[in-house]
Amino acid sequence: MTHKPLLATVLGQRQERPPLWIMRQAGRYLPEYREVRTRATNFLELCYTPDLATEVSLQPLRRFDLDAAILFSDILVIPDALGQSVRFEAGEGPVLDPVDAGSIAGLGKEMDPLDHLAPVLETVRRLRAAIAPDKTLIGFCGSPWTVATYMIGGKGSPDQAAARLFALRHPEAFAALLDVLVKTSIDYLVAQLEAGADVVQLFESWALNLDDAAFSSHVIEPNRRIVAGVRARVPNAPIIGFPRGAAGNLARYAQETGVNALGLDYATPLDSARTFSPGLPVQGNLDPLRLVAGGAQMDERIDAIIAAFADRPHIFNLGHGIVPETPIAHVERLVARVKNR
Ligand code: CP3
């Protein structure tokens, strides 16, 4: 099999230069994405149309020398597949009809969520066939807590208060919600791996604002169950965990979930990597706003990140998603610098 530098890094082999992809690399900062986006009546239709989703996944690889393609989809296709109403409204982000203690038991009962997600799996198969053999194909899902914050709150929120309170007031319904998300996520990730994904990433974008007990039950335990559940069906499946904002709980996340590689947000101090398991592959962690501003500050920080992780397997990435204001010339400069060209 052709050497895939990014996959090899997830599996623990340090590379001479870090392989690279860019979180949310297909998106609105690219004019060709905005053009394809106008061809779908709404964002979820884009995710469920393999022709269009395949095209936008490939766009960033045509422009930049990246080491991976990431499936184009969204973390909120799972609530949609479970029968909850999900809409993306311009300028507002996602809007869901919130679940409550009474409606959770009915999730996923109307139809098999994997039938609903079949077009996304078709996109994975097409991407597998389309990308060069040295490129890694990344699949993903949202982690249960992060997805639950949207399902309970009905939208994004700065402090996830609705979901945190729901977990305290309705512990049984909340546990049932995490259970259905764990089960659906395992089925979905196994299906992505079987369709040709090389690696899957768990996006725990809201791993912040939790005390250590809540972090254990809401974040560590569900992520651990997904890793174990996926590996029970796809032995040694390569998995990246990205617990954004985990801060003081980060080392524990790395040790207790069993992920192969740890995604670091940009607030993670570079020298804190010493406290993670020695040799654990890491991914990250440039502040996306450094990429917006560009110039010497960006170059210096790129060099500092590469130097800090020089002694362990490292995948270069941003510490959160690229933002729409990002100039394309800055992305070109980033890629050239990471690749040492
Ligand atoms: O290249 C890629 O990574 C594309 C695939 C992808 C998208 N969303 C496409 C998208 C991935 C991996 C995601 C993950 C995702 N979605 C996360 C986790 C990563 C993170 O940023 O923390 C989260 C929290 C979501 C939920 C979500 N989707 C929000 C909050 C929003 C609105 C805010 C925004 O960025 O617009 C979305 C919409 C969304 N998902 C867009 C894209 C390209 C923009 C919608 C559009 O083009 O109209």
C-alpha cells in the first residue's frame, strides 16, 4: 500500500516534516465552495448530495498541497438522521427543535439512521476513488456531548447552559440521549471506515465549561465507548480525538479514551505536550486568526509549533476551524512554510 504520511502519523510514526490538513478546509473562504453552495437549496442538501459534497471535499486539495481530504458533511446530520428537525439559517447557524425528557426515547425509532445517512457514505466511497493514494481520507462525527448541546439547546450557545442544566435535572433522559448518540456514532463511523475512510475524527467542540465529574461522564465515557465500540468491529481503527477547550482535563482525555492522536486547540500551551503520554501523536494548533492576519507573526508561530512537537508524531493543523475571512494567499503561505518550500 502506498505510504500515507498523515495516516502513518496518526498510527505513531513521526515524519520528517509534519503532514497537514486544515480544520474545516472545505468552506466559505473558498470562492469555488460558495459557487457550489448556491446549487443546493440548503446546507443539509449539500451534505446529502454526493456529487456536490464530493466536489467541495476535493476543492481544497486542488488548490493546496494538503495531506488529507475530509468528508464534507456536518456533525448535525446525526440529529437529523435520528428524526429531529435541523435547519441551517443564513447568518444564524444551526437551528433545531429542542428535544425534551419526553421526546428522547423516540429518537431513531422512525427509520434506521444509517439509511438516512446513505448519501454521506456514498460520498466517502467517491472520495476514496478520487483522491491520490498518498492522501489520507478523514471521516468524522460529532462527539455525543457536543451534538447533545445542540439537540437540547436548539442552537449553539457560548456556555451550553441548557444542556448542562438538562443533564443535572433529567439525568436518566440525558443518559438515554448519550446512549443513542454513542450507538449511532459507532454505526456511522464503522460505516465510514468500511466505505473507505482511513481515519476518523471525533469533534468534541464543546469540551469546555464542564467540571471534572461532568467531563468524565459527558466527555470521557462516551468518547471511550465510541473508540471501543468502533474498534470491536474495525480492529485498530485509527481515531483522532479533538476535545476543544478540555484544558486541565486534556491529559486525562488522552489517557482514558484510547484515541490514537490528540487534537489540540490553540489555547493549549505548546510545552504542555510533555504532560501527555510520551510519543502520543498530536494535531494542531495554530490560532485561525493568525492565519487571517498572516505575515511574520504567522510564520513565527508555525515554526514554534513545529519545533515544540519535533520529538513526537505531529500533524500540523489549526487549533479550530478556518474562518470565512481567511485570505487564500495566507493559506498558500502556511502550506509552503509547513512543507519547508
Ligand atoms: O472541510 C470540512 O471540514 C467540512 C466539513 C465540516 C463542516 N462542519 C461543514 C460546514 C465539518 C468537519 C464540520 C464540523 C462541525 N459542524 C463542527 C465541529 C468543528 C468545529 O468547528 O467546532 C461543529 C460544531 C459544527 C456545527 C455547525 N455547522 C455550525 C455551528 C455551523 C454554523 C457556523 C458556520 O461555521 O457556518 C455549521 C455550518 C457548516 N458546516 C458550514 C460548513 C462549510 C457553513 C454553512 C454554509 O456553507 O452555509
